Amino acid sequence: MAAGHHILDSELDRSRIATRRAERFTSRDRVKRRSEFRVIQSRGKKIHSPHYLFVIKRFEDRTEDVRGRLGVTVTKKVGNAVARNRVKRVVREVFRRNRVLFPAVPVVVIAKRGAPELGYQECLKEVQRARLTRSDKRRGDR
């Protein structure tokens, strides 16, 4: 019985390791260059939520990007360095663990005032309500 239990444990461990690998937030998952941020912010589709502005790169502007990537902007208006870094960590964690909620194009998230007070669950709810992957023509492409 102990040997069977050990095999089950190793299968669970392999499953957990595979899940962790799938949920990584690597350098390739980030929007890093200022020029990229500027292009997305100037020509992207904007979706407002109470504490965030989501800017999604337009599909027609897509070049070789076939994966969803994330860039987070938090200005000094939002809070001190500790608060700004916390907002970035929470948004990255939501992206990392819930990629299906984000489109397969780069997204820039701009934090608004009040964002530092949100935890993981509240941030997740705002992303879900924003429906970033929904293609609704009534919403209007700005």
C-alpha cells in the first residue's frame, strides 16, 4: 500500500510542476520597451474599469505576436513605491494564473487611484468584468 501511495504522490508532484511551468511569467510574457508601450497606448483599444485602464493592441497592428503579453504602468499619482510595486505584483499574478481572461495580443494595464487597496480577488473580478477577450462591436473600437 505504501508503494502505491508513493506513486500517487509522484504523479501529483508532476502535475503540480507542469502547472507551475504553464503559469510562469517569463521575460517573453512582458511588454518591456517604451516604444511598445507607446504604440499600444496610442493605437490600442481602451477598456475602463473602476481601478484600471486596459489597453489592448489591435489585432491588425499585430506583427509576429501570437501570445498574450502584459505591461503594467503605475504612476506616482497612485501611491508611493511600495503601493505601486504591490499593484504591479497583483496584476501580474492575475495575468499569470488566468491567461484565458486575456487576449492573445499584448495588453497594457494602467492603474488608477484606488488600485493599491485591491487584493488578488478584487483585481481578478475587475479583469473578469472587463471581458478583455470579448469581441463586441457595440463596445466600439476607439
